Amino acid sequence: MTKANVRVYKDLMGENEKWAEETRKLLKEKNIVMINIIGSPGCGKTTLLEGMVGELGKIFRFAVLEGDVETTADAERIAALNIEASQLLTGGACHLEAKLVHYALKDLPLDDLDMVVVENVGNLVCPAEFDIGEKAKIAVLSVTEGEDKPSKYPLLFHEAEAVLLTKIDLLPHLDFDIDLCLDHVRKVNSTVPIFKVSAKTGEGFVEWINWLNENR
Amino acid sequence: MTKANVRVYKDLMGENEKWAEETRKLLKEKNIVMINIIGSPGCGKTTLLEGMVGELGKIFRFAVLEGDVETTADAERIAALNIEASQLLTGGACHLEAKLVHYALKDLPLDDLDMVVVENVGNLVCPAEFDIGEKAKIAVLSVTEGEDKPSKYPLLFHEAEAVLLTKIDLLPHLDFDIDLCLDHVRKVNSTVPIFKVSAKTGEGFVEWINWLNENR
């Protein structure tokens, strides 16, 4: 008796994963790197982007996708710097999902780009749980938020390919123990590179952009 | 012909609303006020609580429920001040739900309390969407987060019975336009009282605690 062939179907991927996979294919085809910047509301993600524009523009042709619950303020800030920027509104949801990102991506002039920078909704929890097809998640933590956040919101810091510690110009005015904060990062991710940056003084941006270039 | 009585059943409330309603009944029976403190990670919610303990203790017998994704660090900080504190871990969820709060509440010595202060998970989006049976949501925004957050995360500021602007001792070191921030609050909630506080200097705490006393 010969065994009959049995076809097995299994929904291996949920809806979000399917769109993330579509996006990864598209980005590969177009040779574009997409990074997903995640951090608390007010940790300085948009200001970081504004500060990056000069150095990043020397190396990459890039566009920005701005995720927010409401308002188009962030995309307008980036567009004011003459950078292609789209606003992705989640309509109440606390994170970006892959489908919305995919549709926004397809409307970009992909043949003229090397990089897409996504700024996720300000939130340390859910954006880390949703794959949007990015090459790397980048965790942003401002020194005004306290040292313990990597332990309290470990998933993001565990998943991150790089951690940016922002607003370091404020350190002289804060009771912030930077070594203690680095310990908290190391506990959940022992090898992740950490960049200390200040959009106000420009400190740390060259190192951070160089890392992006080396790891594209 | 007489009309037959028809009993109509409708699931008017979802699971979360049912537990919130149970909590409201329990709090009313015990004559306890429960407030739900909501703000970004690192906006200073736990430090605010630490700073409130002295003034609050003059008026209320109170306990604290600490919401976090992971770690018991916050409840330990409050317990170190000799205040009854429980840690509510969401196991990945970015907000507290009413059922968990209800169970934690029932384990408190309710006959000896006038107030329960809940510190929600650090997040400006979802905690505002989940009724936990509280009397009032209190929005916390630190001046390091930027002026526009009330417009970008309007639900919380719309729902809030009071807004606390924290870390105001840092104002001399920031490019933060406090009037612009107040405009953003007023746009989504024209009447909410706004308290400017600093846990470092103690500024604003008497006014804030007096408001709690007058509105209990």
C-alpha cells in the first residue's frame, strides 16, 4: 500500500505578519533599508529625526513615515526640512500595523530611495510587538524618563538593534545615573549598541549615522 | 387581545465594563474614592506619588495600586514609604483592565481606607480607553515631553478630571513654552484644572492635594 500524499495547509502567519512579509519583499526588491523608531511620547523621536536629516542626507536618499494617533504635526515638521514625509494615523490604536505601513510605502518614490525611517506611535509597549517589515527596531529613551525603563518595558529593548539615549544635554540638571541605566539595558540585551545623543548640541549623531551606514 | 410581555435581554456591557461597575459599587459601599493616574513612561507618576504621600496622608487614609508590564519596582518604592501598595502586572498588556484592578482592590483593607490611588501602565493611549471603575482619570504630562502631547493623544486629556504638569523645576533648562502647552490642553478640554508641580521642590503639591480633598 502506497501512502497517499496529504496536503497540509496551515495559516502560518497572521494578517500582520503577511503584510510585514510583503513589505520585506518589496524593500529587498528595491534595495531599501527600513528602520522602525520606537519610544515614549515626548522622548524626542521627531526632534531626533530633524537632527539626523543633515548627516543622514550625506549618505542616504531617505523618506520618513510618521505614525501618530492623531494630528499631522510630525510629518509637517519633517516636510518643512524638504524631506519626503507621510503621516500614518492609527485612529486610536497605540501602534503601527504592517498593512498601513505597506500602503504608505508603496506611495513613496521607492526607486529614488535607499532608506525609509518609520517613527512609530509614542509608546514603549505595543509597537515592539508588531512587526512592520522593518530591518531593525531602534529604541529611543530620553534621560528624563528614569534609568529603569528598559527593565519595566523589556520587550522593546530586547528586540532593538540599537538604543538611542536622547536629551543627554540635560544630564547636568537631572538625578539620572547613566551607568545604572546602561545596566538596565544590558540586563535585557547584553550586546546592543547604545548611542548617547543630543539633538540640541548635535553630540553623538555622527556615530549613530555611521552605525546606520555600516549596518545597512 | 392583550400583548404578551416580552423580556428583552441585551448584553449592554462588555466584560471590562461589568468589572468596572462592580468596582464602582464596592467603592461606593465602602465610601472610598479611587483615582486613576495616567501618563507616559517616565513622566514622573511614581515620583509624584512619593511626593504626595506626606500631604495626602494628612487628609486621607490611602493605598496604592501600581500597574506595570513587568517588575515590582514601583510598588516597592511606595511600600518603602510605609504605604500599603500592591503591584498589578499586566503580562505584556499596555494598560490596566477592570478585572485585575477589582481583584487587587478586594484584597486591600477597605474598611480602613478613604482613597485608592491607581498608577496605570506608562502609556498615553490605551489606559484612557479602559474604565477601571475610578472616580476620576488624572492625566500626567512632564514638561520634558513637549507642548503638543495633549493634541496628539487627545482622548486622555479629554477624559481627565485634572491635568498635572510635572518636572516644572526643569523649565529653565528646556525650550518648553508652557502657554502653548496649556493651549493644547484647552483645545481638547476647555475646563479641566491644571496643576504645575515639581516633586523635586514640592511646588504645587498643596494645591493639587487640596483639589483632591475638595472633589472627593
